[in-house]
Amino acid sequence: MKRYRVRTAAQSALIGDQQRTPIDAVELFGRRAPLRLEIGFGHGEFLSQMAAVHPDEDFIGVEHNDLRVTKTAHKSLKLDAHNVRLFNDEAHRFVRFRIAAQSLARCYILFPDPWPKPTHRRRRLMSRAFLHDLSRAMAPGGLLVFASDTHNYVFQVLSNLTTLPGLWTNRYQPAGYRFDIPTRFPTLFERYKKSEGCSIGYVLLERTANIPTEQLPWREPQRIIEDRS
Ligand SMILES: C[S@@+](CC[C@H](N)C(=O)[O-])C[C@H]1O[C@@H](n2cnc3c(N)ncnc32)[C@H](O)[C@@H]1O
């Protein structure tokens, strides 16, 4: 990752600022097109490939690892995907403050940090408050794709959803999830986990037209670099 410590001008042009004001996607991309978001895009294979095969749509990504942001800009340029903008930010803050209401046609959350220990679960991204903020950001009919090899994380998402009645429809009925479905552009983490023999759980949700009422309390997350306790 050494080579990504310095950004080229072309890479910087794909990387957005770190303000708190909502992003104006029309201004950002210079056109009006369906908008997709990937959260925690890691090394960016999925985001750059999806953008390359959907030139008529716009893609934004948020990732808090700075080097991965530069690497993904590099990959997007290599694939000639100029319909990508990347943001180095914390995902919940980004969704809450930077995504305009009802603006997202799709959102991908693929293998978020699982925080597997029971005592660490409150650090997981897919909290009730986060899902509530994401409900505001998604357009009616918008799709949320979630994947994890940590099965109890899949069930935690489904459980949190039951506390937000009327905002989402689960497309994977009757169970509410599916395991090991084929994916067009598997992420780096997905390939790695599959090669280890793990089975992957997927959730697919569709946003209804109902407007979320309250805004749930939110605390600025602490950046946790490492925790071996
Ligand atoms: C397990 S990796 C998966 C990366 C990629 N989605 C994949 O499947 O290969 C999780 C990624 O999410 C990023 N991430 C975790 N929590 C985040 C947060 N709260 N805000 C932004 N990025 C986050 C991490 O830096 C990491 O790149």
C-alpha cells in the first residue's frame, strides 16, 4: 500500500471533501443520474467494477481507511470509471450528515467490520440508529444489500429492522436472508472468506415510501484502531 501514500491529481479528482453539509450529487457529477452508495468499500474491487459496468449511474463510496480510498481511486481510473466519487469518512456520520434525504437508489454494505465478541457488538455499524438514518437517505423503492460471514450479525440486522416497522420490505422471504448466493463481483473479503470455507449470509431490503418520523440520538463514534481486550 506504500504506493498509495501520495495521490496523483487524477486520483484526487475522484476524492471528495470532508465537510458536514449534504452532498449535491448533481453538482458533484455534473448530471442527474441514479445514485448508489457503497459503505466500507475496502480495496474497491466491487465499487470500481460496478461503476465501470453502469456508466449511466453514479457511485459514491465511504471508507475510513485513507490508503484504501486512494487505491480505489486508482482502480476506478484503471477501469475508466469516472462516475465514482470517494469519501474518507466514518460511515454513520457520512450517512447522517452528507447524504441528502431520499437520494440513494442502492446501498451496499458488504462485510462490515463484524466486531465478533459479544461485548463489542454495540460497536457494529448496523445499529438501529444507523438503519434509521439510512432509511432517511434511501429513495422509495431503493435497495439495501448487506452481506456478512458473521451469521449473528445477519440476525442482528433483521432484529433491528423489526424495531423500524413500515420502513423496509424484506425481499428474501420467508427466512429474511439467504446463504451463499452467487455474486457477480465478489469483494476481496468475500473471496477470502469463501476460500476459507465460510458460508456467507445476504440480506436484501427494499425501502418503502413511508417517511421516518423521529431522528434517533447519535454520538460521534470514537475511531477504534485496535482492541485486543
Ligand atoms: C472487513 S472489510 C471489507 C471490505 C470490503 N467491503 C470487502 O468486502 O472486501 C471492512 C471495511 O470497512 C471499513 N470500515 C469499517 N467500519 C467503518 C466505518 N464505520 N466507516 C467507514 N469505513 C468503515 C474498513 O476500513 C474496511 O475497509
